[in-house]
Amino acid sequence: MKKEFTSIEIDRIIEMAWEDRTPFEAITFQFHISEQEVIEIMRNEMKLSSFKMWRQRVQGRSTKHAKLRANGIDRFKCTQQKQISGNKMAKR
């Protein structure tokens, strides 16, 4: 069964996937979707050239995969990032 997302949720998934330091595991934790499902969303929602550029950039990138991260880098949080609890986003 494929989960349906609101446009706000899709925008947030794309935003998280586009960020270099947000691992796929963080997206999985928040939205309960696999890395492959994230890739499918990116493919369906982005222009082909943008998708190809993103895939080339994140493929094998250690910061996008928690298992490949160096020790001591557990989580990155931008100072401008809003507090997120579970799947609920703070008002913007």
C-alpha cells in the first residue's frame, strides 16, 4: 500500500532529501518511507535534470547514509531549522 502525502509533506521530504547533511534514515524516521520511496518521490516531483543532478550528488555520499558517517557526527541541525516532533511540523 502506497502512502499518500499532502503537498506540505512532499515539500518537506524533498527539502530533507536535498539537504546534504540530512540522512535518509531521518526521512524514514519522520515519514515512515524507505530510501527507495524517497528516490521515487524525488523522481516524480522534480524536473529530470534536477533529479539527475541530485542523484549524482547524493549517491554514496557519507552524510546521506547514517552507516557511512564518521564517528561523532550523529545529527546536524541548522540554527534556522524549526523544532519538529514526530510527524508534526511547527508553524512557519
